[in-house]
Amino acid sequence: MQRRLTIGVDVGGTKVFGVVLDLDAGVVDEHRATTPEGSDALVATISDVVAVLRRGARGGDVSALGVGLPGLVDRSGTLRFGPNLPGVVELPAGRLLAEATDLPVRVDNDATCALWAEHRSGAAKGADDAVLVTLGTGIGGGLLLDGRLVRGANGFAGEIGHMVVDADGVACLCGRRGCWERYASGGALGRWGREAAAAGRAPQLLARAGGDPDDVKGEDVTAAAVEGDPGALVVLETFAGWFALGLANLVHVLDVTRCVIGGGLVEAGDVLLDPVRAAFADRVVAPEHRPPVEIVAAELGGDAGAIGAALLAGEEPLVPES
């Protein structure tokens, strides 16, 4: 019996990760490469990853390609703007990849892809109204209402990291100030940790970074917090307050029942999520009069974006017009 295979590729700030998905049996192969700078190099790298995966796809022909890109992806498969991909703007990724691979192509926002994977077989399964928040260098978001992905009029829905939470706040890579991701992303947690270490409020965190506060990273904060470091726990509490502020804003607008949190920081588990849940209860309107909103960790880890892209390619492939 021939296997039904699709390829999904998830593009991040540091890596291009692809999987071969058997629509009946799950992931059967994977490959990754370093994310290059520039549009031409990015298309070439994605195409190379797809070529490697196709050579290894035994037992069936690949029927479609799905790609998740970080940023504003329109309905034609063009990445209009990707602040975390230097030099990549107005990239007709769908058309170029269809030409390079000779496959039907579906291009979506990376977090939208990840949410679809979590909805089908992960932490958002059984929830028809959910939001996925991915914590990386920035913040990505996917929206699900009434069991359907929300892409918006142009395909740009879900850019939740660029909600402004402090109008005169920290400068953002998007060119504005005070975006949520500057206060509540993995990159932001590192900044909070560096400030605490430099001010003498987190001596153990400073020691972990070799005595140089500039070397403190977000993962250092979560690792120290898991070990019970008081200074790191205070930093995490500050972070949780900002993160919960954005979650409350999303719940007020969307009325979702579940918030799924993805990205490397969730490996800290309840050390991270418990203060977020507590801060959320203080920030959401009338918590005593509304059903509880679940705040849970994503289950598919770093594979979610690629798996979701492969699933969407199998369900609604698109070859953009030339």
C-alpha cells in the first residue's frame, strides 16, 4: 500500500527544520540546516532541505510541501515582512518554492502551523477556541476559533508579539516601541536576567554566567529558577507579570478556553507556568464570573511547526500563480 506523504518545513531565526509526514503513521524522516541571511539563500536552503527529505522518502511519493515562515505571510504565500529574518522582505516564497520543487505548496505563518499540529494531536486537542503563544527570540501566535484557524483578511492574523504593552517602552526589531515580545519573550527574559545580575539582585545567576552579566541568557534564568535560585525566581516573576498581561489581552478579545505556550522556555514547566497563571488571574476581567482559562505547555516541542505545515499541505495545498 502506497504511503501518503507530505513534507513540512519550519523556518526559524537559527534553523530550517523539515519533516516527512506519513498522514497515516506520523513523522518518518527529518532534516535540518542553518538559517541563512537573505531571500535567495533562504529559498535555496529550504529547497535543499526538501530535496534531502525527498531522497529519503521511501515507500511513497511526496504529494505536497508546507512551509511555516515567521512574520507576515499573505494568502498568496508571500512573506511580506519578517523582522527576525534579516534581509527578507516581500519574498514570494510559495511561487519560488513551487518552481524549485515542482510540488504543490502551502505557505503559512509558522505559529499558525504549530497551532494546527497542537490542535490535531497535542495540547490544543479537544479545544475549539485556543491561542498558541510561542516564546523564542520574539513571540509568535496562532489563533483557533470555532475549530478553524484564523488568518485574517490578508493572512496576517496572529502577530501577537507586536501588541503594544508600553507605548514609550523598549525599542523593537519591527521599528516600534513597547511591543509585547520585548517584555515577555525568551529574549526578554534574558534581558530581565542581565539587568538583575548587573544590579546585584541575582548573584547565583551572575555566577552561572561566569561573572559577566552580559552573558546571562533566558535559559540561564529558567535553569536557575528550576534549581530554586531566589534571584532567578524574582526575575521569572517579573517576566510572568508581563507575559500574563498579554495573555489577558488576548483572552479579553478572543474569549478562548485554552492558551498553549510553546518554545524552549516551557521546559521549565510549572516553575514558569504557575507564576504566569497567578498573574493572569490578577489581570483578566472578572475571573470569578468566567470559566477558567487553561494555560498549558505545548506537547509537540520544536517539531510542531514542521508537522503543522505538513498537515496543512496535505489538507489545502496551494500553488501560487506566477
